[in-house]
Amino acid sequence: MSKELAMQNVEAQIETPLAAVHRRAGAKMGVWFGCALPDDRGDAREEQRFANESVALIDKNYRAYFTFSGPDRMRYLNAILTNNIKDLGNGQGVVSLLLNAQGRILAEIETFADGEKLFCISYLMIRERLTEVLEKYIIMDDVAFSDDAEKFGTLAVEGPRAADVVKDLTGVDLNSLPPLGWADVMVSSRGSEGAAADKATSENSERSQRAIPCRLVRRFAGGEFIVERDKLEALWDVLLQATQRHGGGPMGYKALSAQRLVKGVPWFGYDFGEKQIPHEAGLESSHISYTKGCYTGQEIVERVRSRGQVNRRRVELLFSGEGVPENGTELTVDGKAVGYVTRAARSWYPPCVLGMGYLGKEHRGVGAKLRWSGGSATVVEFAEALRKVEG
């Protein structure tokens, strides 16, 4: 592993709070983001359909949580993260990168303003080293830092009926929140369609009446519920029933990986990490503020920005045939290695094999043809290429 923040090739998987629940339900388990999470429950195609046609329920317990308080909390995080933290208003959130002095990506961190605190979310697989780095930067600042990874968990609903599920269970209009906006809510175990639960056993009925306090965060494809660990299994039960009432159900990470690739969303630890600087990873427009002032690694970011290009860059790939390349698969032109695949998956909505990877500037133009050990690959822009696949 790296001496800095290890992203990939995690040697020991982290057991997650709901792993036993998934196993009891017959899920095939895998290692995702270094954590034990479900591959699927037997039909990844159906699970991806949930996310496209109704609503999918996702266990996102690969996350680490940190809280910052004290009068210098804004100044401190603004000085080490790439996006604008100091102007966050209560109920707002933003995604940033933590870079080293050479501009390499050490972590992806989401920050949420919560009154007199800042609540940050990153990844369990880098929790230990990330904690060391975050504490190291606190020198003269009046900041209190706590590692809350054992306190919370996250579950998500996404798909065209996700807002309906949220409305039924909380009364909140998900679409009224800005992207990464949040609100504290109470999740009722019986939504507007839950009257049928009245005939359940007395034990289940009593549990179903309890409201569960959560933090609701709006995502591009739905909403997430951040909840205290001891209420996580109860929340899973409530959301499972609600998604099933709306024609959906649980989605594992085989389908989720495909779904994220279809949407062109890169994953930290897979599609970008400490080998890349932000412009190589294609994150310069989403994760960086160019007006906020100084932060660690800014000099490199500004130098690359002024130069206007990088030698290698993350690209989107469409693969021929039925094979799915493994992470790290070599990409070649005329037998010469010119790049590699970071992540690939089979999608059923639309039906194709797609992925991401890195290529030099000579070979990354849209339409460029490459080879891998199992067939060919074409550099594409997913939005346009998938319209043709669907057509």
C-alpha cells in the first residue's frame, strides 16, 4: 500500500453493519471500496431496472464520517480542500478534493454546514490515514476534530420514484433541496401507503410506529439517509418495504457500478486517486473553486489550468463483445500499451459493456480505437454513445 492514503487493493475487507442482513437475504457479497457489500441478490439486471424504472435501495456503508467544530473550522477546511467551504450556508453541502503538495488526489470529501459544525464524509478504506492527515494540518487553528465513523451509516434510494418514497416516509419534497442540500427529517415506518401493515404481528407493528431521525441529503439520482448506527437495520427494513411498495427493491454494487458508468460518474479509489491530479481525472469543473483562495496543492492545479492540457486523462470507453475487462486491464494500439482500464461493467439499461480508463493525448480523442486482451474498445462520450445504443 501507499505511504500516503491507500485507495486501491485494500488487503482486508471491512465488515459493514448490514452485511449479515444481506447474507441472510441470500445476497452474494463482494468487496467494494474495501468493504463487504452486496454484489447482487441474484439478478443484477433486475436491480439496475429498479434504478431506471422505479426505485432502488442501496447500502452505502463504505463511508467514514468526521465532525469539525470550533471558531476556525471554516478557515481550516477551506485552506486544505479544493472547493469553497467558507461560503457554505446551513443546510448546504459541497464536494471537494484533498490534495498533497504535488497536486495528487489524496481523498474525496463532502462537507456539510450544520450550525456551529462542519460534517464531512469520506471513505472507510482510507479512514486511518485520512484521520492522521486531517489532524496533522490542525496546528494553530482553534478546531476540534472527531472521527465519527462508528456512529453513523448511510442508505440511499434512487430512481424515478425515489422522490415518492422520500415524500411518503418523511413528508419532504426531495426536489425542494439543492444538490447536496440536506434537511433533518423523521422517517415514518408507515408512509401514505402503509395502512396494510396494520395486520402485522404486534411486535412488528410496534416497531413500525417508531419514527427514525435521519439526515436527508439530495443526490443527482435520489436521496440518502444518514442515520445513527443503532437505527440502521430498522431504517433498512422501512426503506425496503417502501421501495417494494413502489415497484423497486435492493440494488447491489454490480448494478450500481454499471449505473454510475452509464451516468459518467467516476468513483474515487477506482477511477481516480493518488496517481492522478484533478485535471487528469476530469474533476476540474466539479470539485474545484478557482476563486476561493489558497489551499494545499493549488499551485499545481493553477499551473495545469494555465497550460490548458495534461498528458493523460480519464476517458469513457465502450467495449465490443461480451467480455468485461478487469480493473487495470492494459489498452493497446498496434500492440503497444497506451493506457489502462480503471473500471468496467456490464449494463442492461442500456445493454452494453462500458468503462473508464486513462489514455495519453495521442489516443484519447472521441472515436479512437483500442485493443484489450478480450476484444476492442472505443473512446466515447457516454451521453452520445448510449443514445445510439438505446436507439
